[in-house]
Amino acid sequence: MKKLNRLLIVMLMAAVVACNTKVEQKTTDTEMKKDDFKYLLEQFADLKIMRYQVPGFDQLTLDQKKLVYYLSQAALCGRDIIFDQNYKHNLMVRNTLEEIYSNYEGDRSTPDFQNFVVYLKRVWFSNGIHHHYSTDKIIPDFSQDYFAELVSKSPKAEFPFKEGESMDEFMGMIVPVIFDPMVAPKRLSQDPEKDLILNSACNFYEGVTEEEAVKFYDKIKDPNDPEPISYGLNSKLVKENGKIKEEVYKTGGLYGPAIEKIVFWLEKASGVAENEHQKAVIDKLVEFYKTGDLKVFDEYNVLWVNDLSSHIDFVNGFIEVYGDPLGLKASWESVVNFKDMEATKRTEIISNNAQWFEDHSPVDDRFKKKEVKGVSAKVITVAQLGGDCYPSTPIGINLPNADWIRKEHGSKSVTMENITYAYDQAALGNGFMEEFCYSQEEIELAKKYGSLASNLHTDLHECLGHGSGQLLPGTSPDALKNYSSALEESRADLFALYYIMDPKMVELGIMPTLDVAKAEYNSYIRNGLMTQLTRIESGKDIEQAHMRNRQLIAKWCFEKGSAENVIEKVTKDGKTYFHITDYDKLRNLFGELLAEVQRVKSEGDYEAGKMLVETYAVKVDPVLHKEVKERFGKLNIAPYGGFINPVFDVAEENGEIKDIKITYPDDYTKQMLKYSEEFSFLSPVEPL
Ligand code: ZN
């Protein structure tokens, strides 16, 4: 998965709308024009809230519209799950804050109340009380005393008391959860010196240590199984009466009430599936939700990855493992989408040539796929986001994750272009490029090709990068442990960076000139060495996998190319810039690092992987960091963004759906409250 990076694709954003979506068309000098739709809705803390359009929805058939609608309902039903997975007290906190928000009878115009609202919005955004990206606990900008006042002046609020619990007991419990920086300080700890599980607030384990969890799974894994299930993917590992066991997410199991609703909508979706194959995919997913059987999940993935003819597609389930420090347990997410036929021509050229790219990559032959199977790629139009993909969304996805399925059956990659387009539109004219680009020439290049370059990078990253390479026989897919996510993202980025500068790209008609690649190199290095630091708090390390990956690559190349000054660090008027002096040499460095990272993955070389990440990806130059944050601060741009969803207006007659229209609400708070009202299926009251 690729989260929006190059910080703010922002900058680049200009470039041609039309050439984004038509391969056969050459890029022209026309810069992206702002369209009339309001993309940027509001900003608070370090966040901006945007919205996206869904072009093409009105052209779907009624059955296709129903399918999108049913899948979208299913996408919203898992919202409580992600809150609970992120931290065991999140639902209780969210519910309490919402009760205050809806019932507070005091003065709502005070700065304190405004700070309370910002905190509530941040909790909604992060699906919990930890920052969605840094995973640090969010500390409110109002006092405990004020919180007590909020509670006492909300007499009609129904707070989530446990049975027989007094107000004092309730406050004694919730106050430290919200205010004490020592209680659950981090959702996801990556400090290898400390117990990863005990130091992470995420809710995938209860009462077990890292060592116990690793042992538990080592014991049940069969190292000789060529088709291993994704052990532990859909369960919480708990210790009860001294015995360690899995609580499985399924109907009748953990998260049952929410999963039953998901199943309800999936079954409706099955009834309007576009074809038999797609129906089988949906039915298999339902079977998985009902059984929790990970073998069934693999069967589902094989069916799903082979469904290439359906126009509408979706992700729905326990998918990505970024939220678990051990990389085993998956967070719940959903994306509903349909194919952008025009733009997909571009990605089809790439996927049709996947074997050529694999054969010509700079990695050792032993680590290459002899036969690249079923690599498919498409550009999609997102119609609904849910769970871990909402409101902060990836811009590209490559699934399934199981290595053996990828090897035997291939993978599906998507580039989410109505989302990147909305990002671009929301960022037009914000001054970012002018501040951080080294030269006017760089700015021009970015304006001209930045948007195309960024989408192409995503195509290559998802489709070829994640899909490339193979493990040596006997190498465990989990061998890189806490470093696996950052290294996997590096591998995918390096593959994309290496090939975006290949003359083959022009030859295939995917891009008009290698200048597109130059725009990508400029933005990648600028971001990896500098601008992504705007997202890091002073004094902190880099933790997020994609950010680690970007700094790893940029810093490694900066260092290795220093003798020849491949990337030059320049100071002008007290401001730092990074400037690429030799694009071909930089490309060779990308190739060299790709070969090494692929070797690390293929051999499961934990020590070498650890060295790469710890040396290049984690630490931040405090002087540069301070400078970058100051420069960025003046621009008043929120470094993180998310999207609210469109809404489907269903016209019914005698209980039958006659038409579905899509509308675009513009109020973040209203959408969040509505979701809490309509899609709260798990109790915010904690068990005794
Ligand atoms: Zn990725």
C-alpha cells in the first residue's frame, strides 16, 4: 500500500488533467486548472479535510449502482472495529466525547470548547486517541478540570458507564486514558530494545509478551508448508488463566455484531453481482467472515485476484498488518471502487510488460520471478472509503499480501486517481513548491509533469514493485520482523524509481519524455531528505514505514553518491535545498540499493535489514528539521489530509430501489456524528 507521500504530492500537482487519464495523449504545457468543486473543506491541528468526486457513477447501470451502494454500506459497518483494534479504550473515549459534544449546555464559544472540538475531530480522524501517522498519543489542548466541567454540564449525556459504576469511578478511569502521557503513550512501538507488544497500545494482544506471541506462532507454523495461511491475521491473542489463545474475528466471535452487519450488506451485494465469478468472490468473503477460517481467506484471495473482468471491485476485511508491531495482525479496512477505463490503458501497458521489467531488473537472478504471473493493474475511481482507509486513505493498493498467492496467482494493483486528483486540486497554489524547490526549472518541471510522474510512480510501485521478486526456498516471509514493512516499501519504491527513468517507459508510450522521471526524482529526493520532516515532531524519530522507506532511500543515495556529488546540498539565503546533479548516476544508485534490499528480503537477512533501517531511516538531523518546520509553518499547510465520503441517495418505490444518486456532503463533523449514530455496532461500555 502506498500512503500519500512525497509529502503533499502537493506541490507537484500541477500538470495536465487530460494526460493523466489518456496514455495516447502527450503531455502538453497546460497546467492543471482548478475546477469549481470545493475540495478542501477545513483544516485543524496538522490535518486537512478534503472530499473527492466520483466521476462515472451516474453512467453505471442500476444494478451496478446498487452493488456500489451495498458494498459501501458494508464499508461503513466496520468503523467500530478499527477504533477498537487501535486501542481498547477508543470506543469508550469516542462515545464520551460525542455525548459531550451533543449535550453540553455550557458556553460553546470559548477557546476551551474549541480545543475540545479539535480534540474530538482528531480522535475521529485517527480512529482513536493516537495520531494516525506518528501513532503518538494525542494530548488535548484543554485541562482535566475543563473536561470535568464538560461532563458535569452535560446532564442529558449518556456516558458509557459499566454496570453499577459511579461517575467518580468512570472519571477515574477515563481521565488518565485521555490526559496521562504515560498511559498508552504509543499505539505502535518500534523500539527493538523494548518488548514491542507491551509497549504498543494497539489492541491485538492482551496479557501476552512479545516473546510469548512469537513462540505461540512459531509453534503452530509449518515451515515446509508451501501455501501457509496468514497466521494470526484475524484474531486477538490473549492469555486467560495462564493459557494463550486466539479470539477470532467472526460472526459470533470477536467483533461479531459489526461483522454480522458487514455480512448483511455483502449478501445483498452478492445478489446484484456483475457476474458469477464476482458473486463467488463475495460469497467466499461471507464464508470467511462466518467461519474465521484463514484457509477460506486464502481461497477468497485467489478468487479475488483472478476477478479481472468485473467493472466494480472492492477491498473489505482484515488486510494490512502495519498496525501490529509484529506484522501479523490485520486492521480492518474497505475501499469500494470501479475501473477508470481510459486511465487503465496506461497501467495495462505496464502490467502487460511485467515480465520484461522483472527480467531486466538489477537484482540477482536467484531472487527474480522466473515467471511473473497474473500481475494486473488498473486505475480506479474510489466510491467509498472505510475502516483504516478512512478518512486518511492510501493512493495505491496492491493485494493480496500472502507471498505464496502472489507468486502462484499474482496480485492486483490499483492507483486511486480520483483521490490523487483531489489532493492535487486541494493543493493548487499553496506555495509549497516555490518554498522547497531548488530552482525555477525544478518548479516548472514539477508543474508540467508532477502529477503524471506521481501517478506513474504509484503504478510502478504497486504493480511491479510489490509484485516483483521471490523469496529463496526456506526463507520465512516474517523473517524481517519489525523492519519488514519499511523494507518492503523501499523495495517497491526502488523498483518504481529505477524504472521510471528507463527509456522503455517512453518507448512503451507511457510517458512523453524522461523529463517526467526527472520531476519524480526531484520530488522524491526533496521529500525523502527534507520536506517529509514537516510531519515529524521536534525531537522525534521517524517511525512510519513509508516515511522510513523514503528517508532510507534518499539518505543512502545521498551518502553513496557524495564522492561524485550526485545529490548536492546547497544553502541559499540561509535555506537548504537538495539538488540532483546527475540523474543517470542517481538511477544507478537506486538500482544498487534495490539489489541489496531484494537480497535482504529474499534471504531473510534480518541483521542487514536492521542495519539499513536503523542507519538511514530513523534518525533526523535536528538542525535541518527545525529549519524545514519553520519554512513549512509559514505556508500554513496541514501536512496530513483525509477525505469525507460521498453519500448515496436511494430512491425507493414499494421497497424496491429505483435509482441511486451520489451527493457530496461538505461537513466533516456531521458525517462523523452520522456514522457514529448509524454504524455503531460495538458497545462502548467496556466489559467488567
Ligand atoms: Zn507499498
